[in-house]
Amino acid sequence: MATIHQFEDLEVWQMARKFAASIFQLTLNQKFLKEYRFNDQIKGSSGSVMDNIPEGFGRESRLEFINFLGIAKGSLSETKSQLYRAFDQNLIELTVFNCHLEEANIISAKIGAFMIYLNKSLVKGQKFKGRAN
């Protein structure tokens, strides 16, 4: 894997960004607009997936990055649960639910694979470059 110098180059962040945008669009439908608190919750959790990836990346520590990827994955699980709730409350159709759930599952698998990759890496991160062990 090539060295990534900015979080915008991470495929997993790009996917999370598209996912957050698609959730935002979902919340613009008339049924969802009436559910103010729930609307904010699902936008917040999907945005958290996108936001925790660069926060961890910016820490310049492999272990901190892995931790923030775990937080992002947790937020993704929260969003998945909220999608179930939206479907159960008839705020979204089955096809919309399935599409978003599939996208979330793909992103979750990518985050998990990235965490495994980073866990196997011997590089500690930029923060520790040049320091003695």
C-alpha cells in the first residue's frame, strides 16, 4: 500500500463521505422532516463515520488512528440501527433501506480490513518518527 499523505486520499473516507451525503438526502423526504430529533440523530451518526477517519489520521499515530477507525465503525453501526428504525416507522421504503444498508456493510468491511492492515504494520506513525523505542 502506498503512503497516504492526506485523509482525502483514503478510499474508506471517500466512501464514508458519499454515505453521509446519501443519508442527508434521505432525511429531506417529507416523512423524515417531521421527525426532527431522529433526523438530527441519523445525520449526526453518519457524519461521525466520515469525521472520525480524518480525526484519527490527523493524530499521526497508528494506534490512535486505529482507535478512531473503531469509533467510525461504531457510528456506522449506529446509523445502520437507525436505518432499521426508519424502515420500521415507514419513513423509508424497502429498496431505499436495502441500498443504504448494503452501502453501510461495504464501508464497515473496508474499515475493518483497514484496521487489520494497520494493526499488522510496524510503523508507529509520523508522530513517533525519529524517536528511539
